[in-house]
Amino acid sequence: MEGKEAMMMNPIYKPFSNDEEIVNAVQSLQSKGVDEDDIYVIAHDKDRTKRVADNADANTVGMKEQGMDTQVKNVFRSTGDKLRAQFKELGFSEPMAEELEEKLDKGQVILVVKDARPGLAI
């Protein structure tokens, strides 16, 4: 397992307050060769998440990214718990998922690159 973990790339993120800036950031990432399948948008509100993701040509965290166990648990979770679970599914630690969820509580939208190559910045 140790070798597999060493080969995995880490997720990176950047919080945004302006939806248009997210669209520009996604376009910039794609021009740098980042696969669109690795780019995710997460907001506190499902409708905003979908709208921003659609406008930016990015992904939302759905069944493909979440295991069946997470999907079943999410039926009984609060919104905050669901959002933290989404961040964890993208590769963030529990403490970082909590920090990111707090940013969502403040109205920010988080842009995530799931498998970011070393040195990539948003």
C-alpha cells in the first residue's frame, strides 16, 4: 500500500466568491492540460454547485466519485456532513474537509483538482 500511496497525486483547491472567476480558473486549468474529469466545483447550495459546474465545464461530486457506502450514509447526513464526505472522497483529510466546509458556510465556492500533478496551482 505504501508504494501506491506514494504514487497518488494530491488534490488541490482554491476558494472563490465570484462565479465568473471560477469559470476563468477552470479554462486556465484546462489550457494547462488538466483533464476535465479531475476538475470539481463544490458549493454549499446544490443548485449553485450545478450552475457553476455547468458554466465552467467542471464536475460535481456524484455517484461516480462516492462509494456506495458514502451514498447510503449521505441519505441520513446533514448538509455539512455530506459536503465533508465529498471533500474526503476527493482525497482531502478529515481536518481539511472540515476547513473547506467552513469556507462553504461563508458563501465561497471551492474549485478542486482531484489528482493535481506536483507544482500545479489554481
